[in-house]
Amino acid sequence: MTESNTETGAKPDPKCGLVAVIGAPNAGKSTLVNQLVGQKVAITSAKAQTTRAKLLGVALHKTDQAETQLLLVDTPGIFEPKRRLDRAMVSAAWEGAQAADAVILLVDPVKQRRHELFPLLEVLKTRPERKLLVLNKVDVAVKEPLLALAEELNAAVDFDEVFFVSALTGDGVPELKDRLAELMPKSPWHYPEDQVSDASERLLAAEVTREQLYRQLHEELPYDAAVRPESYTVKPDGSVEVRQQIVIMRDSQKPIVLGKGGRRIKEIGELARKELSEILGVKVHLFLHVKVDDRWSENREVYEEMGLDWVR
């Protein structure tokens, strides 16, 4: 009979592994990663394809037997690429799945997006990683069609396991996290215990503002906007001064972002400032200005700022 770490007084064995979260656009990947981490590390939006950089969430799972660090790659939604930015996002998604200890295919059973989901299944068939099928939105999906979809997808790809969760409410997420921790190899942790993401604070600040930009203007502004960090300065009193540039592609979009009397950009800035202050735990001074650049999506520096590769 083997003694447990608790009985012997030994520190539990450290485990650490990489989990890639892939799926069609807007399947709920960022929301799931945030649930697994226990706090917000990735932006969420009603608009599809809002994740651009392959942000990493760092989740901890501790038991008497092991202390596990899950490195969660929140990949951009994989879709049919048309523009250079699209190609860079898809490249980042598959790059994020390489060398993973487990790959989660997250599926929205309500919208499904089959034209984008089934090409993923074709690629996943030949992937060597342990594959988990996770069906999202069980809080709103009808049970019989949900089970039928799970059976159909499992017939297309030999998934190792199937989970039913609600990334929004957290239902089923603890069981998924337990299993992921079991699958991770013994390994020293890659990040300090209190670190929840590998995103720099400059990038995190830009992502928070971009999320508010989409939330406020999701009906009016297409994907023709980026938020570029200009400066991130820690002041002597401990507060942070952040200056950012909202880049749009056409002059006609400028009044949309600014709003009447500048009220819209002020509201975007105030909401982003408040959320960033809560995340960082310090007072934040956020300054935004708008720039028109119809070729920003062809600018290599923008890609580097978002952690994406320059893809021709």
C-alpha cells in the first residue's frame, strides 16, 4: 500500500502541461479559459473572431497527490482566412495546438457553425495529442439534439473523452479541470504561482480597451479596428498611466468611435479604465485617441504587438 504525500508530509509532486483550446469562432473559448483560470485573462465579445493573440491563461489545480499548473492556449477561432490578419490568426491557432499535452475542441451546439467546425474535425483526425470534445452552453441547449451532436462528432473523430459544460455559468467546468490536471505530465511549473497569464500588462491593457470597443460598437464597427499601446508608465504614487491609439480604416468610422461630443470614446475609456484598475489592483489613468490608417492590417508592428506572426 502506497503512502500519500499527506501521510508522509512530503510536498505533492508538481505537474505542468499545455492545453490548447480550439474551435470555430465565437464558440466560447475565451470564456472557458477565464473559468478554468478563475479570473479574466482573455477578452470576450458577442462578435466572432475577437481573440487575436494566442493569449495564455495559467490555471492551478491542487490536490493532496499533485499540484498542477495548466497552461491554457486560448487560440483565435479557426476560420477560412481571407486577409493577412485572418491568415495570421489561423496560423496562431494551429501553432498553439502543436506540442500540447491535450487539445480541447470546444463546440457551440446552438450555433454549431458546421462550415467552420467540420474542416477542424478533418485536421484533428490525424493529430497525435489527446483530444477532448467539450460541448458548451448546456445551460441553454436542448438535451436530445445535444447528445446526438456529441455522438455525430465522436464518430467523426476518435475523441478520448466528451464533456458537457457551460463556460458562462461554470457548470461542468470543475470536472473538466480535474481531468485535465490528471492528464498533465510531471514537470516543474513554468510560471510563478500568482501569475495568471503570459500577456504583458501593455497587451492586457490594449485587449481590455479593444473588448470595450467591440461591446460598445458591435453593431456599428466591423473588424476594421485595432488598439495599439503607445506607453505604459508606472507613476511614483503606484498608479499607472496608459496611452493607447484606436486605429480605424476609414474617416467615416471616426464619428462612430468618438460619438456626439466625444461621449462614446469617453465611455469606452471609462469602462476600460475601471476594469483594468480592478485587474491590476491600482489606480489607472487611461488616455485614448483615434487614428485613421487604411493600411494598419498590413503593418508588421501591429502583428508583433498582438503576438501574431507576420504571415504572407
